[in-house]
Amino acid sequence: MRSSGIFLLLVPLLLVGCQSQPGPKSLNRPITLGTTLSPRGVDPADSYDLASLMIIYNLGDTLYTYELGTTKLKPQLAENFPEVSDDGLTYRIKLRKGVLFHDGTAFNAKAMAFSLRRFIKNGGAPSFLLSETLEKIEPTGPYELTLRLKQPFAAFPALLAFPGTCAISPIAYQIGEGKFNPAKFVGTGPYRLLEITSDHIRLEAFAKYWGRKPKNTKLLVQIYPGNPANLYNALITGTVDVAYQALATQQVAKLQSDYSKNKKLQIIEGRGSAINYLSLNLLMNPLKALKVRQAIGAMIDRPFLVQRILQGQGEPVYSLIPDSFGVSRAVFGKQNIALARKLLIEAGFSSSEPANVEIWYSSGSLNSSLLAALLRALAKKDLEGMLIFEPKSIASAAFFHNISEGIYSSSIANWYPDFLDADNYVYPFLFCSSGSSVNGCQKGGSQSQGSFYYSSKMNELLNRERKEQDPKLRQKTFIQIQKLIAHDVPYIPLWQSKDYAFAQNNLHGVAINPNQTFPFWTLERK
């Protein structure tokens, strides 16, 4: 999921009064979560934004989900992990019994099959996730579902943890292109939807939920659309119990500083799954030259960039695969200016005849603007004028459209994974379904991400990891993939995100998931 173009801006902090202390009546009001993100709706077949998926995650259940705060997959509506055929194409899944939808309808294999078919056939924004993967969906028993894939895909159970693939009541929805219900949700999850408006969402604990009951009975999501200042003030004054997604960098730093002095609020920090990276166009000079790309990779000082741009609110990343995954390896290494200079000289560049590289980014991203400016300054200082970066910005919509057109020599972007598996950090970037070593990638992930990288060896490795069911053998392939990326340098990973939630001291059970979902059911006011 490429960044949607919504970026955090530094905004002035507003002066507010002292935080009010909770009284007995406050314990009875709904727990309130404040956010700046506005959901497009809560129809799982048409939701592909973080705000919508966070709500759906709390309203629905999927076949598989993650242990809270981790990337470890576990069964949810499935009784266990699937039985997979020898060819890796057929997945047989036993389903949980005794589950009810919010409207009282019983959950079974037919209902799950209906939900997955609707996700595909209604043609919503995320429908490609399953339409490109699934060939056949068939209930093969009252509580058994058999899924046939178009090609082997070892990460398929992780894909089935995408919140939009949740079970929905077959009598509450229709299958048909464009038949969406953005203001209605009838699923099997721990909460029922009571109301959704432009500025708030009300949820109520589902009394007949099959799993562990929520620790609160009512929850209010208060939306401050795109306004971190209002969210900050609501947190400080106690108007909201918890703030999540998203305060500005400067506000987070202020809260961290205040906490170290008086500990008036809880700060919950989680390792995010989003990465920031530089994409290099292998079809344009001077980036056609491998040594130029390798030189750029060698000159990057990630800790410095994280501190200067994010004020430490991120982590340097040395692979496209974040280190929250066990298969991640720091293949890019630390800054090496001597090596960068040597490579540029070997590529035929000098202070009098420098390599000129345009860096394009969305004009709506302050972080990208700062990054481009810093890279320009660092290259001028450290590389003696042998490499000149030229920052270029354009409106967000045009920026993301143009990346795949091949008109940018390099570009800065973010990546938010659709599912938590290392595959989702390499396949969408590197696989090329049509291309050659001479003409580059004409169709595939690397074309859509703006690198136009083509490697038959990379294609073979990606196909191998997708087919391999043995985790240890799959890990070895991921390591080979990362080493090849570091050698060929179609992309340069820069940092991975950190997520923050801020809560009143009387709120318990705040947890952050790596995929930006946020569990409501663990929250409890004491």
C-alpha cells in the first residue's frame, strides 16, 4: 500500500490549561479515542485506508489475525492453520463453530465463502488482493472452506488477516459491482456499530461475541479531521482517553519531554511496519550505472536523517524488510563516504563532471522535502561535488501517478504493507512480469514503483519464496533476495516508522499493532 499522500506537518503547539482529573462519573462514560484520521466508510469490500481498517478490525473477525503487538499469525475464525496441498495451490480450512453475526445469523462456511466472494466481485479498492490470488472459493462442509489459488503463495494465511477479508452477514449485504454500504457493518467481531458520522463513531460491545469479551462496553472514536492541534488539546485537557494517529512530530517530542518531567500521561511506543525509501530509475542516466546507485547507497547516514527529520521518532532500516521480521538482514550497511567517492570515480564522475540526479517527492510531504534538502547538502559536503541532487516537488496526486511513467530519475515515498509478511516488502517492489535486462521492467511491481528493475535471478528467487512452505528454507531465500537488492540497488531503504499512542494515566490496556490497527477491546478505565 503506497502512502496515500497524507503526511504529518509540524504545527504550532497551543497553550492549554492543566489536565482535569477523572471523577466517579467519568468512569461510566464511553472510553474515547481521539484521532485525526477520517474513515472513508466501514464496508470491508471497499476499505483501503488506515482509518477505515482500524474500525473494521474492531468490528469484524478474519480467518487469521496477529498476536497483539506482534507479527505472529494465529487462527481467529479458523480453528487452526490450513492444510495445504503438495502443489501449494489448495488450502483447506476448518472453521470455528458457535459464532454469531451481529444480526443473529449463524457463521459457517457458506457465510465465509460469501464474504470472500463479495470482497472480490464488488470491485472495491482492495479487491485485487484476493482477485489476483484466488481461483476458487468453495464450502466443502458446514464448517470447512476450501480455497484454490492461481499460483502458490506461502504468505496466503497472512493475506487472510487483512481486515477487509472479515466475515460479514450474508443477509445484510449484496454481491454486485459497486454495491457497498459505507455506513453499515454486520460482522462477528467484539463490537457492534451504533453510529458513524463525519466527526465520530460509536461502538458497543457485542453481548454474544464468541471470544473474549471487551473490557469496556461502549467506545467513542472522536475524529479531528487532519487537525493534530485539536487532538493534542483534547488529550491534554482529558477530553479523550487516548490519542492515536496522528500527532505531529513536534507534538510527540513535546509530550515525551513533559513525560520525563511529570509523567502526567502514558506514552505507548510501538514499532511500525511502514518504511520510507528512495526509488532509483535504472533506465535513466546516471542511475543506469550500477556504481552510481551503489555510491548513493553508501553515502546515506540513516541515524542522522532519522534524528534531524523525525526527531528520533523512527528507526534506521538497512533492508526493504523491516527488522520486526526475523528474516530481515542489514544488507546495506552503515555510511561509508570513502567507498561512495571511490565508486563515483570508477563510474567516471568528478567534481568537474558530476553525476546529476533529480529527487522527486510529493509537495504535501514536509518530511520528504527535508530529506531531499538534506541529501543535497550531504552530497555536496561529503562527496566533493561529484554527486549533485536536485530536489523537485509536485502535487501528491500527480506525483504518485507519474512514478510508474518513468519520468522521475529518483523518488521518495512510503510503503504501508497490506499484510505482515516479508513477501509484501519485496514482491510488490521487485517482481517483473514483462521486461528484459536491456529494456528494464515494462510491467510488474518494479515498474509501478518507479525503479524499472529487471532481474531474472530476482524473479526466480521471488517465485521460490512464494512456493516454499518450509519457514527455514523460505528464510534462506529472503536473505538471498536482500543481498541481491543491496548489490543491484534499485531502492534504498531509509527508515521504518514508530507508532505512538498517548493515554490518560487511569486508562489500562493500550496496545499498538505493527500494521497500524489498534485494539479497542483491551481498553479499560480504572
